[in-house]
Amino acid sequence: MIPSRFSLVAVVAVFGLLVGGCASDESPQSEAKVPAPTDTLTLDSKADSVAFRLMEAHGADAWASAPYLRFNFAVETPKGTRVVGRHLWDRTTGDYRVEWQSGPDSNYVALVNVRNVTDKTPGGTVYLNGTELTGAAAAKARRQAYGRYINDTYWLLAPLKVFDSGVNRSYRPDSSTAEHDVLHLTFGDVDLTPDDEYWLHVSTETGQLDRWAFHLQSMGEDTPPQHFRWTEYTTLQAPEGTVTLATRKEAVGADQAILTNELALPSSPPDGAFTNPNPMLAATGNGDT
């Protein structure tokens, strides 16, 4: 689920995709709700058992207790690192803040609600250099913000979304090894890109996601899947335990990576987080350039 319904010039130039993300954006209402703990799941197949172990290894029950998520989405190439989006999510209300740039002098701040979505357009307001957009420009920018939300959170949270509504799981014994169980994900009733496919390589030792491959519906039918290693895991404290997430996804066979860093699970947002029309999430370290 990582799709190209929005302008992602830097990312598309690097990978020619990164916009498919079918990991079910579910219905807008259900996506923004806190996921059910793992003890509510019914396991009917080998694929379900592997998916359950994957969610457990990444801290699904602790994740369910986290009220806020803060992270950056960035692209790293030999020429440097570019932050594409800065995110802050209130998982209780669905309020969402995402900041991005379109050129050095165009700073966008979207204050939307990812539960309140109609025709792939969330309710809310987008500001350009502190001035509220209106009309068609506002609707386009809100759609772009929603695309960023769908795409960027999936690159971060895919291991925690394998039981989302609309996700079809199957176990691939022909691809699995002593080191990895392989889950194949396809999608049913999802909003943006239902014909995407993913293959998750789940460590038999740790239960964590070591690598994924994907073929997006925007890619040519004969184009081989893209492969990325999930690396540089970090552990975050949530109210009910710890959440483990990868901050770096390295392209196999190319000197490129997706970064999902500046990670935090804050207990409360900064003042003005969902009202301030000016950029406020820039700052502190790792790849935030």
C-alpha cells in the first residue's frame, strides 16, 4: 500500500514507485482507531500463525496503547538524504499533522483527520507558507496529505497491519526457509491500490520482519518485485509495553534507502500540534535535513 495518488517527485525519481501501500487503509474510520490486542485474533491457518508471531514480535499489544505517533519519512541516496514528510498522529481522535516541502520556499502544513475521509480526501485544512489554501488547491493538498499518511505509515507499521481489514494472507512454503517464513499479502476492499502485492520475510528466530518485496499495481506487469531489507530496529516505550520498529529500509541491489526515523510515542503532543499553521516538526537529528 504505497501509492502514487500524490506528487512524490523525489521518491518516484529514486525508486519509480513508493506509492502503492495497499496494507489496507481500511475504511477511514477503522484505520485511525486503536487496533485490537492480539488476544482477540482468531488464527485459522499457517499464514495467520506467522502473522500473529510477527505482530507479537513488533509489540502489537503495546502499540494499541500508544496515543500518539511521531516520525519522519525520508529518502537516502548517494547524493544525500531528503525528508519527504514529517508526521504527528493522534491515534485516539484521528487528528493528523503532516508537513512537507515543494521546493525550498514552499512549506505545506496539513491539519486533517484521517477518520473523516470522503473520496480519498480527508477533512481539515492545509496551509502553504502559513496561508490557508482554499478551493481546488485545498482539496488537492488534503488528498496529498492523505496519500502521505497511507504511504508513509505503511513503510513504518506494516508488521503491525497484517490483520487489517481487507488484507489477504497466504503462507508461501516454496519461498520459506529455515531462516524465514514468507507471507504473501494481497488486498480486497481497500481504498487506494488493491492490486498491490507484498511478500514479507519473517525471521523464524526473532519473529521480526527482515525483508519485504512488493509489486505495485503502478508497476509494469513484467517488472520484477522490488526488495528492501528492514534494518536498524529501535524499541519505543508505550503505556502497555514496548514497540519495535525498523528505522531503515535498504534497497537490495541499489544504493538507496527509505528512512522512517525521528520516531517517538509521546504521551502528549506539543502545544499547537493540530492548530499551528506553520512548520514545527523539523529539528532534531537523524536525517532531518
